[in-house]
Amino acid sequence: MTFNVDSNIAILLITWLVVQVLKPTKVNNHLLPLIAVVVGALIATGLSFYTHDTKLVQDVVLGVWAGFASTGLNETATKSITSIIDGFANGFGKQDKTE
């Protein structure tokens, strides 16, 4: 049995949470995407053994994907929220009245 959507989302969220916990520590922030990929792969491997799944390689690839996705999710959310806040601060592109 291959992972279903629920298990993929769970791997993604757990990986994201682990990375968020590591962010304020002394771990170099440049290593966080690599850590996310490794954590995703480890969680997927553990889940694969727990469920007695026979497609270990596919599950590990899904774990790696979840690691990359958690990194992208964080970057996208951070940049989106920052741009929204900047938009409020700058009046969402008000025209300059010097024309």
C-alpha cells in the first residue's frame, strides 16, 4: 500500500514543524532545506516500515518531496505575508500625485 494523501500531508506538516523548531537554534539557516529533505525522507521511511509498505523507494521519494515542499511552503508563505504587509504600509501602489 502506497501512502495516501493524508500521510503525504502529515509528512509535509511534521517536516515543516521540525524545521520551524530548528530555526531559532544555532543551526545554520542555509542547512534547513537539506535538513527538511532528510527529515522528510526519514519520516517516510519510518512510516513505510510501520505500515509494512513494499514500495520503500517510492515512499522515500515522497518523503524527499515533502521536505522540499515544506521548504517552499515556508518561503512562499513568508514572502506572501511580507508583501501583503508592505502593501498595507505603502497603500497598495497608490499613484504618486506629482504627475
